[in-house]
Amino acid sequence: MIGGSAISNRISILGSLIAAFGFFFLPLLEIKPNRLASGITVNLFEIQGDLRYIALFILALVPLIIAFQSDRARRAWALVITGNLLIFLTLLLPANAAIDLLDGAETLFEEGTQISNPRIFTSSAIAVGLLGGYIVLFGGLRDLVAEKAGTLQRLLASSFGIALSVFILVNGELDIYSVMVEFESRGATLGQRFVEHFVFVLVALAAGLVIGIALGLWAARDERMEDIILYAVGIIQTVPSLALFGVLLVPLARLGDRSFTDVFQFFIISLLIAVAAFFILGRIQTFLPSAIRPWTIITSFILLTIPVGLLLIMGITFGFEAVMSVFVDSDLSQILLLVGIAYAIVVAMLALDRSLDRAHAIGWLRVMRYTILAVATFTLTILLINGAGQVIDGETLEDLTIRDLGVSGIGTAPAIIALTLYSLLPLVRNTYTGLRNVDPAIIDSGRGMGMTPRQIFFQIELPLAFPIIMAGIRNAGISLVGIAAVASIIGAGALGDFILLGVNTTSVDLILLGAIPAVVLAIVLDALMQLLEGLLTSPGIQRQ
Amino acid sequence: MIEFKNVVKQYPNGFRAVDSLNLQVHEGEICVLIGPSGCGKTTSMRMINRLISITSGEILIDGQPNNELPVEELRRQIGYAIQQIGLLPHMTVSDNIAIVPKLLRWDTDRIQKRVDELLDLVGLDPDITRDKFPRQLSGGQQQRVGVARALGADPPIMLMDEPFGAVDPITREVLQAEFLQIQERVGKTIIFVTHDIDEAIKMGDRIAIMREGRLVQYDTPDTILAHPINRFVRDFVGTDRTLKRLGLVKIRNLMTTEPPYCTMDSTSEEASQCFVDYSASSIFIVDKDDHTLKGWVDKEELKGNTSLLDAMYEAHWVDIAVREDATAREALSAMVARGFRITPVVDRHGKLVGTLTLKALQDLASYDPDAIIPENNGVSG
């Protein structure tokens, strides 16, 4: 295995070189006389001539030596520890240096520079150092995996640097950085924007899930609709988000002006027409010349889209507003209650489901499961009705306009609708693919054994398609976190507010303030969904 | 009993997959449907549990038309095993077998007991297999679970569509033999679809040969081999049908039961007397206690030797005898290979029980089948 990765850890060598290069050549910190003026950059070696900070550079070189250690187990842990330390110290040490830098701020700038409220900005060497540290850590983790380390060990190895960093962050050690100063002053707003962002993604994903799975199922079942549905959701994806906001603006504004009773009547009538058309055209299919058959299908599909779309627009927007008001208008205890309920549902479903399988005879477990589900659903409904009540805010039915439900040309309505539309492609496509990939022989044997179509769907098709559907959900969820940031342009709020403001005023710290929570949200969301996928997928079909 | 009455399956494009099929499958028998691909054998089978609808005619199960029950209820009363096995990969072996009992709402204790019982029946250790997932099993084990699942709710009727198709030839033979043993115990009425004539001959109590949606010949394997009704059947069963017929008959039914023999400790005078008594040119030598075959001696050899042991050709019975439960085809093969015109027949412990002549085999091959009584149609005991 000469030259193979068993002898040396090339990844870590790369990481080490990247970090060392960054510390040697790139500026570590930037000090500005105030938040917006241009500042002076400081290299690692220039910090007050203090050799303490050279340690960071030396630490960056350490993996170069470790990487050639041939005992893989020892090398793995040495690299993991160095990588984590590198991440941790790259954050901590410059912060210490920055304190000295700020103290001597007057001496740094030219005579006559107005120094009011000088700020310390993290500069490129810190980013490169973190990247290098992470690459070293990654190399070490690969060795650990090759050594067949347990899950707990791997988890510990991959996270203790981050845990230490979070600890010093909470402890205030990093408060010197400008991004933290911004956080201090905007923390409350940040929390609110974060919640908005989260609820945007949550509601869009939930709505997309219902619509997407329904459409995916339809496409998988009905050959005539297959192409229409897959094309339709594909086209949505190609529309740039800004254009989609623009397209939605006018109709939503118009819709907002209508009174609820008018729209409701229109909804009922259009629904009746669409359903009638759908069935009549479906029945007379065989009597029509084959040339116009596809058009009848498309016509009935479009007719059906009108009432269903209307219902969804109002439902999703109103649902979003209701959930939002539960989050925003309630105090912490209520939010904790909500989280607790969600947790209880998941635990109850999982734990009791497993034990139901094992101990077939225990009836009270079944009773308990349904009780928990019923109580949780009831509480959630009450909370949502409360939220909904706050949105409507005491309007009577005669006075109620669609705008009172939250539908308007700009703001949350177009944003949440656009997000829902964007989530459709991965959801529909993966549902369709997942269902189509189920071995027909398995379905045939289910039919032959006397399962009803419903039993075949819930006991065979859904569990087998689940990993692929779940991949679509994860895909949709992560991209929604990104797209939700754009929604800020039409005044929908969320973390995009900080990013937009940062771009407009060219202040990196504001951009970071919006971007970091979004990234964290995406990572946490993905990890949670991955966990859920693992728990809900049968071991019989999990990847090994 | 299953009865097809003028059953037709016609597709919208006018193609008749099954054309006025009349067929009676008797209680407790294995009826093999066979024919070239596209002959309608699988379609016919799938019309029994209405996986495919009937265009006209009817299928009676114990006198009742099969479209009287709700379709799911009907299917739950009919075992179903297919070539691709169709085990649900996300369920454990035990859950797979329990599918139909669960659909029928058996209570959990009963289901668990039934699962273990069935795993035992198909030769899998319940404690080891129960909680495994299908992908953790070999192909042969999966097929066994497939059979166990079809037997799940103890249905009186089973439909099997090439149930042993997905395994290697050696495993297939083992599974076939095992299944015949199971069938001896459970006595189901079975429709068995295959395209392999050897499998049909081995498994079938009766074989229905189909062609282009029509039934060509429906008879016992022996009759079909001896009297193919037309050229199509003759070609289909193959040019070696004589050998195949021999494969249906056990030696036990062909041998003469009084073999010429004397024991090892006989003197040469006693042995000479044997030749006179049996008027044979060779006699077999057996152990004096358990009558295990030890070899043989020719008349000519004995004359030149003083002792029986010196004159005797000594060999292990495995090398010179055939077993009584072997088929005539196996005996023929052994005799041709060894150059014997007459072969000793032993039981499974090597005890001499009879002799079989080449002439008896020839007679059988060219013989009217009605006179032969094939033992249990080739079911190995």
C-alpha cells in the first residue's frame, strides 16, 4: 500500500497547509475606526509583536507531522484533537489579540482620523484557518471511520471543537468581534427573524408535502397525468423567485380586496364546474377522436386548478399567519409547550409503534398511543384556533375580506405561496420515483394475498418509497431555507432582512448575522430529518 | 375442487389469452399448468383469485363461482406464491408470513404460533429466522419463506407461479422434494404454473398442457409421456420422454424380490448348492447377520476355487447395487455405466432386497402405461 492513504493522511496534510498558508499570508483581523469606514488589516505575525499568537501558526503545522504517523488509530485521534483545537483556537486567540488591538486603537490610525466606536472585523485568515481546521478534522474522522469507531466516539470527535466554540461564544469571549456587537444590538430582532424564517420553511414544507405527495401519487397512478404533473412542477422550478413574486403580486392584491363571502361563493361554483367537467370528460374519453383526448385532460386539469389553487392560497397563507401568531404572540412557555407536544407525538409514535410490534398482545399500549395522539392533536388545534382568532382579530363574516386572512400582494402571502411552489419539484418527483420504484412483483404478491388498495399503499408502497420521499423532503427543506432569505425583498421579513441590509450597506457582519443562523437552521433541519428518516425506515431496507 | 367452465379471457385489442378453457382440478392434487410462453397458463391461474378478470365463462371453487365473494376475501382464502417471491423487504420473516392471518384478524398468539409452525414445516429454525429481514436470507431460504407465507392462513387452495424459479438448479431440486413432502402432510389443492417439463413431471399429479390459450392435453404425467395426444405435446415433452417415464417409476415396483444369494460364511459346497437352487449364473454374497450386500460370485469362478471368499468379487454395495427407492431411470443409468445386465437392489442400509434386470427396464420403456402402477407419481418418500 505504498503511497496509499493507509500510510499517510493526505486530506489532513491539505488542511494543515491551507490553514498555515492562511495564517502566514492573509490578514487575520481588520480594525475600523467606525462600523462603515475602511480599516487596517493585521496579520497573525503583526499582532503587537506578541509571539503567543505564533502558536496558532505552529498548531496549523502540527498535522503535517501527525499525518505521517502510520498507526492509524493513534493518528486518527491526534488529527481529530488537533483539528478541533485549531477550530477552537482560530476563534478564540484572535479575539484575545483583538482586545489589545482595540486598546491601542488611537496609535494605529493616521493623525486626524475620527475614531468613534472602533470595530474589530474577522478577516480572511480566520475563515481560511477554520476551513483548514475543519479539513484536518475531516481527515481524522475518515481515519476513525476506517478504524470502525463507534457512533458515540465519532459524534464526540466531530463535535467537541464546535461545542467548545459555542461555549466561549455563550461565555462572551467572542463579543469583541463586530458581528457579535451587531448581535448584541439586534439580538431581539434576530430571534424574531429566525422564528419567521423557521415558520416560513415549516409551513411551506408542510403545505408542499400535502400537495406534493398528492400530486406525486396522482402522477404515479395515472399515466395520462404523469407528464402533465411532472412538467408543471418542473416549470415552476425554472421561474426565478423574483419573477414568481412579481407574478403573484397583482392577483394576490386583487384577491385581497374581495370579501370572504364572495370568494367563498366563487370557490364553490368553480369547484362544482371543475369536478363536473373532470368526470364528464373522463367518461366520454373513449368516444372522442384520439387527437383531442390530451386536450380534454389538460382542460379539466386547469379547471380543477382554479378552485384548488384558491383554497390552497388562502389556506396556506392563513395557516402561516396562524402558526406565526402562535409563535410570535405567545410567550416562551407556550412555544416550549408546542415543542413538547411535537416531541411527545414523535416519541409516542416511535416508541409505541416498536413495542406494538414486539409485544403483540398489549392492548393498553395501543390505548396510550391514541390517547397521547388525541391530546396532542387537541392541544395543537386549540393553539392554532387561538392563533387564527388573533389573525382575524374579531372581524364579522360580512366585513371579513381576504386581506384579513393575510392574503395581500406583498409580504408573507406571495412569499409563502412561492416557497410552497418551489418545494413541489423535489417532493413530487421523489414521491413519483419512490412509488414507481416499488417492485411490481411485491405489489402483485400483496394483491394476491388479499390486501385492499389502501392496505397496499400504506403497508407496502409507502414504507418502501419512504426513504426516497424523505430524501425529497430533506432536499426541499434545505433549499427552502435558502429561498426564504430572498422573500425579504417583498417585505416578508425573515433572515433575509439582515442579509439585504448588509448587502446594501456593504457590511459583512450584517450579512453574516443573517447567513450564519440560516446555515445553522439548514444543518439542524437536515440532521433532524435524517434522524427521523433513520427511525422511521425499516432496517430491512436501510442502506448498509 | 376447482373447475374452469368455458373460461375466456379476451383483451380489448381482441387478443384471446385464454380460449374456452375447461379444466377440473381435484381436491388435494397438484395440477401443473404448462406450455410455451404466451400460452395462457399464468393468465388462467390468475383468474382463479381474480387478479385477472374473466371475460366469459366461470370458475367454480367447491361448486361456488369465484366472483360471489368480495375479491379481497376470496384472495385471503387462496395461498399465493410467485417466482419473484414477493417478500416484503421492510418486514421481518415473521411479519411476512403473518400477512394473511393479520388481514383475517387472527389474534396475536395464534399468529405467532402459526408462524413458528410454518417455519418448522419449511425447514427453517424459527428462533434464528423469525426476526430476520428477507435480504438477510439466501435465495433458497427466501423461497421457503414464500411457501410458508402462502400457507399462512392454511388456505385449502394454493396458486404457485414458478415458485422455485429464482434459485439455482440444485437448490430447486431440494425445494421441490421438500415441497412434495410438505404437500403429503397438508394435502392442498394446488395450481402450479411452470415452463419446465421436468418440474411438471416431478411435481404434478396431473399436467395440463396449454397452447395459445387452449388446453391441449390434461392427464397424469405418465399418460402424457406414454401417449402424447399430438405432435405438439410430443415435441413439448421432448424426445427423451421414454427416459422421463422411467424417471416416474420406482425400482421397488419393478424388481424381483427373491434374489439369488448366500451368506459370507457359506462353504463352497453350500454356495454351489445355491447356484443349483436358483439356477443362476451368479449369486450375491451377503453378511450373515444383517444381510448387507458384500459382493457376488460367478459360477465359473467358484469351480476353480476351493473357498467361497477366494472366488468372490468383493465390493461395497454402493458401487454395485441400486437402491429400491431410486427411479428406473437412475437404475438404467447405473446399469449402463457398470455394464450389468442384472443388478442387485438394496434398501437404504445396504440390505439385499431384490434384483432388477435390464430386460425389465426395456419392457417398461416400450410398455403400455396402463399396466404400470407408478408409485405416487414419482413422489419420493
